[in-house]
Amino acid sequence: MAKSLFVNNTRTDKQALAEWEELLDSLRRTTVAKTFASQKERAEYIQWIEKQGNQEVWMAEMFPNYYSSKPAKFQRASTKRLMGKTRYRQARRWARGLSKSTRRMMEVLYKMFVEKYRVNCLLISKTEENAARLLDPYRANLEANQRLISVYGNQVRQGKWGAYEFVTRSGNAFRAVGAEQNPRGARLEELRVTVIILDDVDDDEVCRNTDRLDNRWDWIERAVIPTIDVSGNYLIFFDNNPIDEDCLVNRFAKLVEDNEIMPMELEDGRSSW
């Protein structure tokens, strides 16, 4: 990515730019491009990794840098339930360290590349800066993951490739939004929002104040959710470890068809991963 595309948005200090370049360099080093002797070999490889039920194979092939250890049974099962869905709400109340954000990124990109699900995504966190940080791995992998690029091609769309919002060459969009910011106006041509990811939205201070918590929940219900087209495709995810008995992710979990809570340790003391 040209540096000018990065420095045109508000994250322009030298340290942020250096960290971004370091992330890209790391991805280039740890994701070796796939080479093919012929178009037939390439087609056979894609047919294998994209075979129905092969989502874990696809993730391991496309993201060897993240797939360094075998996923837990609950992680694989949660992903399997999501596959093939075009209208779905899922709450993952997993403990910290259980790879909520990383697995979610691999799943969203799987649905984009393999299931051809058109992505117009809002990634929402407690602040806009935090949301952009959580969005960085999506943009970085689309820009510098050599394995992904060698199979699916260059995704960088010049002029629309910033830290807070970017659009791929294949016409998929991602936008970072902070809590209580206005998420409206996120159409991509004729396409309304199709993916909402609420990640690390809960805040200790907010949860201690019922009025503030109610206001933030009201914002999710009245501002965020209405960005989708209820008659079209939509995926709504809330990935957050519960930080209080009454918190946003616990409220959301009561409204979804797929709700999973996973502590770091099971009742018998064994690690959940």
C-alpha cells in the first residue's frame, strides 16, 4: 500500500505508520505465496480448499500465521454452525485469549471469498480507534497475505483504502465505528450493511452506570441494527467476554439464535482450549 493512502486519515503519526508497515512485513514473511504448475493444478487446489465442510482446511491454508495451533472443539463447532448462513445472529461470550477476533476475521473472509457473500461490514468497538485497530488485520491480510493474494488476487482498491474505511477491488467494504457514533450512511452503492461485528464494546465504567448502559444499548437497537436490510442478508455478531452481570453482550445474547459462553477453564479445571 502506498504510504499516502495511510497518512490521509487521522492515524498519521510516525509510530502508527511504523507499526502498520511492520505488520505488513510480518504478514509477507509468514505467508508464503502458493505456486501452481498449471491452471488445472490451481483449479484443483481451489476446489479442494473450498469443498463444503473444508472451512478449517481453508483457514489453515490461507492463514498459516494464525493457524499455528489446533483449534478447540468449541471453536470448530461454532464456525461450523455459521457456515452457509446468510441471516444469522451469534453471540460469543468467550473468555479473553480464546481467539474471538482472529477467528471471526477468518470466518468473514471465508464467507466473502468462498461463499461469495457480499460484505458491507461495520466493525464496532468501544472507541473508533479501537474499532480501527480491530479492523487492521482484515485490511493487512487483504493487502499483504501472500497466500491469500496468490489464490484470490490483489484486493487493494486505490483511493479507497484507509484505516477507518476501505473497499476491496471485488466490491466488499469494511468500516470502523466507535460506540455511539452515527453508523448510518454506510451503503455500498445499492447494498446496505450486511455484516455487523460488535467486538470489545462493553466498558467497565459504562456497566457501572445503568443510565449510560441503557443509552448505549438503545444506540445499538435504534442506530446500529437498523443499518441492515431486514428483508435481505445480514450477519450480526457480538464477540465480548462478559464483564458484568448486566452488560451489552449479555443483553444481546438473549436475542440470538446462537449463544455460546466459554470460560478459560472448564468446571473440572481443564483448559477450554
